[in-house]
Amino acid sequence: MKTSTPPTIKLSDYQPPAYTVETVLLTFQLHPTATRVRSTIRFVPQTGGALRLDGQKLKLISAAIDGQELSLDQILVDAEGLSVPEDLVPDAPFTWTAEVEINPSENTALEGLYMSNGMYCTQCEAQGFRKITYYPDRPDVMAVFTVRIEGDLPVRLSNGDFQGEHMRELTAGGEVDYSEWHDPWPKPAYLFALVAGDLVAHQDRFVRGDDGLEVALNIWVRPGDEHKCDYAMDALKRSMRWDEEVYGRYYDLSEFNIVAVDDFNMGAMENKGLNIFNSKYVLASPETATDRDYELIEGIIAHEYFHNWTGNRITCRDWFQLCLKEGLTVFRDQQFSGDERSHAVKRIDDVMMLRARQFREDAGPLAHPVRPEEYIEINNFYTATVYEKGAEVIGMLHTLVGAQKYRAALDLYFDRHDGQACTIEDWIKVFEDACQIDLTQFALWYQQAGTPRVQIEAEHEGDNLRLHVTQTLPDTPGQTGKTPQVIPLRVGFLADDGSEAAPEELLVLSEARQTFVVEPVDEMPVLSVNRGFSAPVVVTHEQSNKDRAFLLAHDTDPFNKWEAGRAYALDLLQGMVLSGAEPDETFLDAMRVVALDTSLEPAFRALALALPSEETIAQAVFEGGEPPDPGAIHVARRSLHRALADRMQDDLHGLYDAMAVSGPYAPDADAAGKRALRGMALGLLTRLETGAKTAKSQFVGSDNMTEQMGALTVLLANGAGAEAVSAFYDQWRSDRLVIDKWFAVQASTTPGDRAVDAVDDLTRHADFDWKNPNRFRSLIAGFAMMNPAGFHRADGAGYAFFADWLLKLDPVNPQTTARMAGAFETWRRYDEDRQQLIRAQLERIAGTDGLSKDTGEIVGKMLGG
């Protein structure tokens, strides 16, 4: 029998907690299959009534209130927690003690307390703490935690400040070691953390800028990995200093610990004072990590550290407010990375990811507001909409009020709400008070799903330029007839000679249709619309490819300079897919000019040379009214790439050689940018007959993973990588993170007709551990999300293969399964045959007995949407 539908949780049903918590003392007696957790919790009645505590997969051993033992038949225990009847609960503050037993070894969902290769580890966000002990597991219940960890493992860590190692006398005689930790800052249970195992520390220190106090810094890793921590530590120290200087935020404990864990569902977790990271976002050496790995380590280290204030000291009242901490912290880490590297390149990277993930989400059955109104499983709302679009909303606020007022609002936010669990309304009110602005309409960005469409028509008369602007917001599941939003739109005006015909304007849209007058403007300029991507919208503006080529050559805004080339390429590729058009000579010449323009950053030139992804082309074709053909898109993109290689064949070897970086490898932005452009040149060279030799030479001779992996990728993409794939595995078979790359590159680059069989063969490889989230994502998700031509094979074999693996993983790790299922979310844009094939797989998944509520919610939305 199919599992019954779980209840829907609604924002409108929020009620304050009946009991708050002052203090928590947790004692852990660690054991792989029978860990004992004793909790001592000081409750304070608010509204009172029966005591309801969350708990899942716990064996209750004992419980007491104010030292009075409760018999187990006095407590109502169910699959989601326990209840103590009102007549047994004091109407004054009281102390609850309980002991439970849990089995970390069987916790394959990686939520709560679990084992990772012999190490104890926790993940409590969003609702994992209820798998550790009975507790009101909600973010608006904040308490001071003290933790004691008993056992013989050499390293025992928890939140806060270390209180030392002690001995406890056992009732039956003898003694046991325990480590004690105390976190003086009240926190919700989702920020609790514990790690215990055989670990070594990469150590450093940080001196606070306000009072000179010294903070001990430790990155804990498995023995043998300590030499891969230098960059993560450097990124941490730079993040701490940046937060002091830019936001005035100082670290508030005597030590800061990071632990690298192999088995982890997420990228990292900001637990107070004890950040737990997926190993791939900590460990790096030039031989094993790419420039992109270094960039991600820097950004994610910063993100989790910045959470110390925007997420920990001020947290969410409930999970509907998730964007309050995540959107703000993403915006902060984007600012940091821009300051550390290149704001122009960072902005392009961020928008590419936003469009690839969040615009896709907004356009499909999984669309939801930045602050959702309801959910079945909260883990399903750790989405691009909450994170990336949430950050864009913060960015628009920054644009509207300016940097100075933004900083004043943030200062007020920290002063007013430190130690509180807050809402979006609290956040908006801070800006209204600090900036003396009415944000009632702006708040619609948090309430309405979908990507706004902005259309601009320009009319020139005399010395006036009139811009007629309309905005619409498409219907999304559960939302129709939406209200116009506040949209800050930066617009530039370029004269025929490339100069600015008029100063840049910030147009603030607030109505369905508005007219803006710009003067004086002597003649019709070329418009540069949405500069810096000032708003996360889709802009429609009648513009020829001649105008796009002009903007690519002359626009002073780096983002729109790149955007013009991208739009040109996308228009050209659509024509090639739909009507067999030939590559445009003007486009090829324009791209060549940009590629060779030494006044531009190498990283920018690399981004300009990168053609739109096959996924981006598919969405553009669909929005043009045609079902996309993944095979035809793959062929068209390769054809344009080859045409660009032909046009630049006399330049490529020179460009490739000019971008060689001398000296030891360094992950700084300048060197990384040169390697990125060198990699683009190599990719183009391999489209030519002589290119494979250069790629093979780079593969064998490179001293860093960026160039070795780059060579392997282009060789595979051109059908010449079999020997290199084997050599790469032999070289790196003992490094788990590099082997993740080995699986991923094959899954994403194997040609479409052979991809399903090749990936299926790899699932039987001795190193394919499908229960490890990183390995599963590398191979199975790498195929479904990064190889469109293979995944969408016309006979449906890719869909059936992927669905089989989702069904295998779901009972083991439902959170990862649900996230990976999103590969099916665009199914309605394809032809009728493919739609039927995908629907059959979705219905097969939905009809499976015992399907998790995580996966069931996502699949149900895709079928219903």
C-alpha cells in the first residue's frame, strides 16, 4: 500500500512555543550502535499545557521532571516525539531529564548523530536534533548548551568554549574520560554539533581587531590530510578580518573549529563555533584541487563564518524565514569574494548560476516564493530561490538605499535583534526605520514566486528619450494575478562612438507600465539595460545582433559587456538549432577581438568565450515556443565552437602560450584567470586537428589539477580521452576527492548515445560508493544534470536509469534523493514522446511503497505542476 500523504506545514499556522528553554546539559556516552544521550533541560512555561517534545528513532530509557521519575506508561510516545500530559507538568519553571539510546551506525540519512568512516558527526539543520534526544526542535527555542562527551576517542568536540577534560566515577566502579564544552550564547537546537574521532588539527590563531584578544583556530581532519588545510585556514582568517572591517562584526568565542567530513549531505554547516564541512570544501593542494575548488573553498568558508552573526547570533523564528539567514549570508559571501577577487567576474559567475538553477526553478513546478508559505519537508526548501534569489533581494535593497544606508540598517539589525529569532518583517522594518523608506511593496519579492519579465520600448524625439517600461510576473503553481513589484533597473546609454550619451540612470519600477524620460539625449543611443544585473529579471528589448556586437565592443559595464556576447551567441544558437542557420561571421569576429583584448581581465575573456550551456539553449528554445531537441542542441553548440576555433586558429597557440603561468602554483585570482583563458584556448584547439597533441602534452606535463583536469575534459569531449582516463585513475586512485572528479568528468562528457551505458558501467566500479553523497552526486547526478544529450536520449533509457537509482537511494538517504530528483523538473518543456517517458518514471517513483516524504513532495509537485 502506498504511504499516506504527510501533513502540510503552513506559515499561517505559526504559534509561539508553549515552553521555552533556558539551559541544556547533554551527556553523550558514545557507542557505534548504542549511544546513550542524557539530557537535562530547564523549561520555562509560556502558555503551558501538555509538554510536547520532538523525537524520531529514539529509544526512551527514562524520564523525570524535577527529579521525579515518570513511568514510561505515563508518557505518550509516537513516531514523531512524545507528550507528557498537562497534569504531570508544573506550571512554573522545571527541569526535565531523560535518557535515550540511538544507533549512529544505522543513520544513513546523515541527519542527527551518525558515523562517517569511524568518526562520530552530527548534522542538525533543519530538524536533525530530534534524532539525538527529545526536545522542542524549532529555531525559536534558544538556550545555553553545555555538552559532555564520554569515550576513549582522542578528539571530542562540541559548540562553544572548551572547558577541559575530566574524569567521572562510574556507579559500578572505575572512571571514564569526558570532554566538556560550554556555549554561552543561546542557540536553537539546529546549531548543536558534536564530532568525535581520530583527528588531527591544522592550527593557527587570529587576533581580534577591537580588543586584541586571541582566538585559537583549528581545522580538524583525518591523519594524512593536514597538509591540505593551508588555503582553508587563510580563507578563514581573511573572512574574519573582512567581517570586522566591512560589517563591524567580531568573533565572540575563544576558539573556532572546523571539521572536514567525508559523508555529508550539504556543503557545510555553521554550527556555533564548530563548523562541519564536506571535505571537498576544506581540503586542497595544487596537485589535487582545481582553481574552481579553491574559489569554492574560499566562498564557503566565508559563508559559514559569516553565519556566526547572520544566522547564529540572529536566527530564524521558523523555517519559513530561512532566506533571512541564507539570502543575507550569500549576499555577504558574494561581497567578500568580489573584494578578494574581481567584482565583475564574480557577478557574472553568480548570475550564470542564478539563471541555471533559480530561473529554471521559477519557471517550473517547483517554483516557490523566497519565503515559502507552506511545506511538507523543510529540507526541500534549501533551494536556489531561498539562497541565490534571496541574495538578489538583499542586493536590490543595497542598490535602492545605497551603501551608507545599507550599513546603517545592518548596524541597527544587529543592535536590535541580537540573540533573537526573527522574521522577514523584522528585517524589512529595520530598513524602513534606518533609511526612512516604505518597503511595503518591495516586500512582495519575499511573497511572490516567479521571475519578472520587463519589456522596454525606446522612443527618441528632439533631445528627449522616452523609455516605456512594462513588468509582468508569470503565473506559478498556486499563484496567479500577481502585483507589480519594485524593480531597480540600471540603464546606460551609448552613443555611436562608444561614449556615454547620457549619465547612467537607476529606473525604479513599481507599476505595471511606466514611462521614464531621459534628457538631454541628442540621438537614439544603444541601450545597456539592467547593468550589473541590478534586478533578477528577464529583460525584453528589441535589439539587433549588430547592437549586441557594439555593446560587446564598447559597453563600459563589465556585466553587460559579457551579457551582450552571451545574448548574441544564444540568438545564433537558437537559429542553428531550429532552422539550420550557419555561424555568424560578425559574431565570430567579435568574440575573437574580445579573446585577444589584453585590456580585459583574462578571467573575463574566458567567460566571454564560454558559449551558453546546453541547458540554457534548451530553455531559450522552449521560451521561443518550440520543444527543445537535446541532441540537436548538442550538435549546434559543438558546431559553433568549432567555427570559433576555425576563426581563431592562427591565434590560439599564441593565446595558449601567453596565458602560461610561471613559477609555483598559486590560487590567486590573477593566476586562476590566466589558467581559465588558457583552458578556453585549449578547448578550442582540440576542435582542430592539431589540438589533441597539445591537450595530451598538458595532461602529462601539468603540475596542478586545474590544467590536468582541463586537459582530460577536452580530450574526453573530443573522443580522445580513453588513455588519459585510465592514467588519471591510476595516478589518483587513493585520493577520494580526486576520484569524485574522475567519475564526474566521465558522466558529464561521454557523448549522448553512449552516456547511459558508460555511466551504468561505472556504477559497478569498485570505487563507486553510492551511499556517499559526494560520489553519488559525481556520477549519477553528474550524468542527469550535466549531460543533457545523454540524459534525454530519445528512447528514455536515461530517465529509467536515473529513476532506478533514485529509488535505490531514497530509503537510505531521502534528503539527497529529493534534491537529485529535481533533474526531472523541466520535463514539460520537451516533446510529447519524452514527456510521456519522463511522466512514466515520475509516476513509478510516486507509486513506490514507503517513499520518503522528502522525495514524495518533490515528485508530487512535478507531476501536479
